[in-house]
Amino acid sequence: MDDAENAPSSQLPFGVSVERLGPDADAQPQLSGPALLLQGDGTPLDTAVQAQADHVADAPLDLVVLAASFPGGDNATPECDALTGLPRLHSCTTVTIPDPRGADAAAVADTVRRAEVVYVAGGNQCNYVEWRGTAVHDAVIDVVERGGGVGGGSAGLAVQGDVVYDGCAGSVRSGEALSDPYHRRISFSESLFEWPVLDPIITDSHFQERDRMGRLITFVARQIEERGAESFYGLGVNAATAVVIGPKKIGTVYGGHAYLVHVDHPPETMEPGTPLTFSDVEIVRLGNGTKYDFSQRPLDEAYVRSVQAGSLSATPYHSE
């Protein structure tokens, strides 16, 4: 057990809290990843965590949950509480870093680095983008580079993509984004982690239940326009749903549905204060149990939707 896990929270820098559930000694299994878990809401599905663990090691492992804020109520470790007891989980440690300066503490980074899987919790993704270049940020990358797992839910999902909708100016709704693709609440940060399997993909959470297809299409349109990219993707994941991508880049959907959005041309109309017009957006609907090759990204089962003057041509959540 390292210094951060031995120290009372009152002795950790900048309000950092470290809470470990499970044995004190680390598991230290041999790793066979990397594997990525993309969760549509905050608490990861146990079936998805099991699947990610199977990709990462053939023995129980240690998981660290990273959070930038404390949850409401008396429970400081909701993700670990939900996961403790899984046969593949040796321990679960919640590291809460309410001040970004705490992400540069060496002892805190060491706690992260010695895990086999890191899960970024929900909250506000604007807080997470401030961790870029810190010791904790580097530690997460180290876990993946040695064959471990990484993932996140809600805000923790948003920061996994090739570009991050950072929420630093607030949260935009689909109608607002489609009416003005340069709405003041749309702001992006460069990728936090640069995972190759998510290049070039921007991610979004709480997807269908919050009707976020319109804003994801707008986010993709912005990347095509501003980057001059020939092709770009968006991945939206519903609540109670996760996509687990193993080392062979095959993703499996657990729970509900996820949606892969693809465009290979610029929008017809995209100007500040003007509704978006964007034809022939391809959408692949990925249901529970679906396996999808994120290296090839086939589009043979895609259906097409268009945006005309800020309005979608038909429901974007199914092909009929």
C-alpha cells in the first residue's frame, strides 16, 4: 500500500481523498490489454466491467475510480460500492481530486499507476481537461501502455474521445446546437488521452434519453469544418449502456444501445447564428450484444439522416 493510501485524507494535498475497498496488498496480475470501457452514464455496468477485466487479465485485478468532485450524499465511493464483490475485482479505490493541483501529487499518481484498470467517473468534464499534463494524467496513460484498462462514464466518457466536448461553457441541447452550430455553449478541448481506437471519434453520453443526436451531429460537423478532416465520427452511448473495446479493437455493447455517426463531407450550411444544413449523415445503431469492429468501422448497416435548416429529416434513433 502506498503513501496516499496510508495517509488520512486530511494529510493529502489540495483536498485529495483516497478510499480503498478491498485488501491492502495489490493483485499485480499479468496484463493482456489494453481495453476500453465507454459508459453512457456514471456508474459502470457490472457486466461491462467483467468483460473489460477479462480482456485485461486472467486473474483478479485492482481498479481505481478517478473523480474531480465528491458525489452528493454520504457515499463517497458509489462506483466502488456498486462493483465490490465482482469475482474479477481484487480491490476498488476511489481517488477524488477536487482541485486540479492535486493531480500533480506524486503519491496520488502512484496510486493510479499501480492499478490495472482506471475508470473516470461522471461529473463535469471541464474539470478533467485541466488534468492534461499532470502526474495523474501520465499515470493513466502508463496503465494503458502496459496493457491495462481505462474507461469512463458520462463526463468520464466525454474525455475519452479524440476531441472533447468539454462543457466548460455549459451544456448545449440538440435544438440549440442545430439552430446555431456555433452556440456559445459549444466548446471543445483537444483530446486528453489520444487512444488510437477512438481516432477520429468524439463521444457523448446519456444519449437517446436526453435526445443528444442533434448536438452530436453538430459536433461532428464542426470537426469536419474546422479540422478540414475528410471523415469524422461520433459515438453516442445511452444510459445503462456500455461499449467495451478489447485489444483487437472489437467493441461489444452491454445494456442498451449505442450510436456511431459518420460523415465524409462538409456541411452545406454552417455559419454562426444560422441553422445547420447537413445532408447524408450515416448512423449505425448498435444494440445490446452487438460486436463492432472499431478498426474497420463498417457502414453497411448504416441508415442515413439529413439536417435541413436545423431540423432532422426523420427520427435518428432507428432506421424506420
